[in-house]
Amino acid sequence: MRTSKNIFNEKEMELVQLLMADCESTGDIQCKLETAFRRNNRANA
């Protein structure tokens, strides 16, 4: 089995867990990210 080179620290793992909550597919995750970035861009405008 291949080992991952990506090792997350505690804060990164917490973010991943929050991001994956209630997601059933990678499309769900992508939608969450797009929505978050859209909100962030509006707040910074």
C-alpha cells in the first residue's frame, strides 16, 4: 500500500473534518468550498 506524503497538522485535520461533515461526494465538498469563497469575497468587497 502507498503511504501519503500529505501529513496534516491538528488544525488542518479539524478543518478537513468540518469540511467533510454532511458531505456524500467530492461534489458536495466542492460546493461547500465555492460557497465559502463566494461569501468571503463578498465580505471583503
